[in-house]
Amino acid sequence: MGDLDLSFLSLDILQKFVLGGLAFSVQLTVVATLGGIVFGTLLALMRLSGQSWLTLPATAYVNGMRSVPLVMVILWFYLLIPFWIGQPIGAELSAVITFIAFEAAYFSEIMRAGIQSIPRGQVLAGQALGMTYAQNMRLVILPQAFRNMLPVLLTQTIILFQDTSLVYAIGAYDLLKGFTNAGKIYGRPEEAYLLAAIVYFVICFALSAAVKRLQSRWAIVR
Amino acid sequence: MSWDWQVFLTDDGSGRTYLEWMLESWRWTLAVAGCAWIVAMLTGAIVGTLRTLPDRPWLVRLANAWVELFRNIPLLVQIFLWYFVVPKLFPSFQQVPGFVLVVLGLGFFTSARIAEQFRAGIQALPRGQRHAAMALGLTTWQTYRHVLLPMAFRIILPPLTSESMNLLKNSSVAFAVSIAELTMFAMQAQEETSRGIEIYLAVTGLYALSALAINRVLAWVERRLRVPGFIAAGATGGH
């Protein structure tokens, strides 16, 4: 066994390097989840609309996003956004926009499955009550679809949290970068990577255990 | 802005064109993904099968721990662990080339997902299959070899197809430890030539093409292995 020395670690270092990174990772995860669900639901509704001028672009967008590695998507947006808006953009903001756009494709697949899991009778009942398409979706279909898909949506959020580490490609300051920087400055890069792995593991393991509990509880309710 | 595709024919400063460099990095991507696929399938099949063994609680727990460990750490961090931390902890790994370490990292990361599929596939089989094998006097090994695994493998081929495509996409993370694969090429060539859009388009196209090829090959395998009357026809997964 080689030698690892974790003695450099102190509360001060955690506060100085890691906390800000963790805050950004969590922020990115929350914003991308909410934005991804909103745009993903819109994409799912487009794909299920039966109108080819809505279905085709939505399908192309979702399949296109899902056939490209996330790292490449991150690089693409970092290259293109300044080009579109005509001025340079920070890595952090670029990452937020990228993750919303990228995750929308994945969340739309989940929401599409959720909407399709609602029995046809629900749609018909809404229509029989005289509801418009929008009312039917908002009051009858989407709440149930969302509820049915909650465990899957949360699992996707955990994957999303792990994926935020890929902002490494454009140098955004996230949890991993916090540890990497601390490791570089104190000359202990290996220890820093190990600590980063432990922190990610604890967070993701706890979250997935929570999702599992939620799932078994809701299974009884239904 | 105008296109400048001739950038691919210019020299990159070491006597080869950017096109040649890109194709070479594509080969690296395919090599990383291909080797990691073998590691992932073998380990994933073994770990996933262990998780379903009857009367072996410790083996089941160990296999479950394997899946939790490799599933709950981001791939990029796992690559860093293999590349930096493992050689420091175990000096014998210092002789191992970076390519192998990345293959192990990507392979074991994916093995957790594949193990999950194998477990689900085996548990999706009717209980009667296992009982019938026991009634025939088959050992546990024979039961898995001749009864459970052949059917489970066919059931999970569609999700295995999408996991294989995910693995190819995930191989892009190898850029972080300077493996000369496609994403690394995209980043470096973009910087050197300032023709980012052309470079990225070509690289994105190669990734999509590779993923499509995997999808077609495994769809073909799925058709060839179909057992008449068992697996629903026309299930192609991946997209």
C-alpha cells in the first residue's frame, strides 16, 4: 500500500474551497431538474400532439440530444452561446443553460411514458365534462402522470447530480473542482479525489435510498 | 460566418492533417469503448447473476455492494480514482498504461448498470423455470447455464443495447485523463484552428454514427437470437 495523508484536511479548507463548489453543483442540479421537467413536459406534449409540425421537431430534438455525449453538448453550448448573443459567457451560466436543454430531452421521455400510462378513460372523462385540452392536461392528466413518474424523475435527478461533474470540461467551479483545487494547492491531489468520491457517494447513496423508501410507500397508497 | 471545411486538410503541425488526426482519435474512442464493453459485460453478467443466487446471502450482499459503489460515484470521479489514486495506493499499478486504467474505470462503472439489467432479467422469469430445473435434478450452475441465463439474456437485450450506446457516449469522459480520443481531439483542434463548429459537427457526427452502428448490430443480434413464441417481435430499444 502506498501512503495517503488526509491530515491536510481542515474545516477551514472545506469552507474555503468545497462549500462554494457544492453550492453550485446543487444549484445546477435543482435548476436543471426544474427547467428540464418544464421543457421536457412541453416536448412530450408536442410529441403526443399528433400534429406532424409539432411532433417532428420535438422528436428530432430529443433523439439528437440523446445520441450525443453530454461532454460534447457542454462544449457545443460553450462555443455557440457567445456566438449567438455576441458576447462571452461565464462557464457557470453556460453550464446551467446546457443542462436545462440537455436534460429536457431525457425528462421528456419520462413524461411521455407517464402521460401514456394514464388510462384513456381519464382523457375521455375530462372531455365529457367539457374541459378544454389545456384544462384536461393541467387538472387531470399531468398531475397523475407526474405522480406516477415521481420515482423515475427523482432517479434521473440523481444521475443529473452525478453528471454535473462533467462541467470540468469547461472549467466551471463545481464540487469536484473545489476538491481538485484544494488538492492542487496543498499538494495532495490524490487525497482530494478520494474525498470527492466519498462525498459524491454519500450524497447519491442517501438520495437513492430515500427514493427507494418513497417508492415503496407510494406503492401501498396506489 | 462562412464554412471552412478545408480546415480538415490542413497540417496540424506534426505532418498529418486534421482529418487523419480525427480518424485516429475515432479509433481510440472505439478502442476504449470496445474494451470497456467487454469488461462491463463480463463483470456485469457475473455480478448481476450473483445477486439472484438462492441461499448465498453473503455473495448477494457483496454483489449488491458492488453495484451501489460503482453506481453512486460520478464516472469522471471514478476515472480520476483509477488514474491517480489507485496507482498511488498500489504502486504495482504505476506500470499499467493509462488506457487500461480508463478501460477499467469505464468498464466497472458500466458493469453496475449491466448487473442491474441481468438481475432484473433473471427475476423477470417465471418462478416455475427455476423449479422445473431443480425438479430435473440440475445443479445451480446447470440451472443458470441452461435454463435461466439464456432466457434472461434475450429479455434484456433491448436495455443492453441502450447501455452499450451509453457506454460509447460515456467514453468521451476519457478526455479528462488525456486519452487521445474524439472529445480530446475536438477540444484541441478547436483551440488550434478556431474552426470549432466544423470540428464539433464532424466529431458529433462520428459519435452519432458509432452509436447507430451499435444499435443496428445489436438489433441484428436480437433478431437472430429470438426464440419463436417467447419474445415479442419488433422490440428494438436504444432510441
